[in-house]
Amino acid sequence: MYCSGCGQALAPGQGFCPQCGRPVGLAVPPIPGLQYQLDTYAGKIKALSILWAVYAALALVTGIAGMAFANAFLSGRFAWMHGPWNHSPLPPEWVIPAALHFAWVTIVIRVALSAVAAWGLFEHAPWGRVVAIVAAILSMLKFPFGTALGIWTLVVLLGYRNSSLYDQLP
């Protein structure tokens, strides 16, 4: 060890430099419990990745069921709208198929984004954190499960401490 003021070699256990009289600084100990913090954070990330995978599967199943119902309901060409209470013209024929295609694309994008977020978090990939944050922000609109998962994802992944812990995961 050397003096920080004059560079004189110091013996172990010396409190002051014999040449300049400057007090010797104590060695900085390692961060206590860092491995415990990393292990705890890794467990949170694993649970989060499992929940994103479950959310993707749930979104796929409910999306397919909802689209099957919508297709069956709307494919009758509005037979339920014909009656004495309906005095408006029917919408053009291209509106319903276009809306159904848009809904399919939305479901596929949401499921794919959730699945990629789950995979990225499970692998501790650097891009996985970013994809999960984007998926969390977009899933906030899907009350109540998407909102809860989005809030928990943002709490676990945002912030300097969480960012540095995520970067140190193996």
C-alpha cells in the first residue's frame, strides 16, 4: 500500500504516513450482500418471464375465441339489424372483413411481443429488458391482468439500481 499524498510505501496496519503525516485511508470493502441481491433479482426476472409467457398464451387463446365469436356473429351480414327499428343503411361490405383482419393483426402482434419479452427476460438478454418495457407499456390498456403485469414489469425493470442489477445477471 502507498500513501495517497506523497507515494511513500506504507507497512500494513500503519495509520499515518511516516513522511508526510497524512492519515491512511481504509480499503473500501466489497458491497455487502451483492450476490444475495443478484440472486433475488434473478428470481424476480424468472417469475416475470414466466408470467409474460402465460400472458402470451392467455392472449392467444382469448384472441382466437373472441375472433371466432366475432366472425360467427358478423358473418350473418347483419341479419339481426333488419327490423322496424333499423332505418340506417348497412355499412359497405369491406368494413367488417377489414375490421376483423385488423383485429387479427393486433392479436398476433400482442402475442408475439409478449412471447419475445418472455424469452428475452428468461435469457437475460440486453434487448429483453427493452422489449419487456415496451410490452408493459402497451399492455397497460388490457385491464386488469395486462395492467397488473405492466405495472409489475415497470417496477422490476426501471430505475438505475434495477438496470445495473439486470446488466450483472449471468
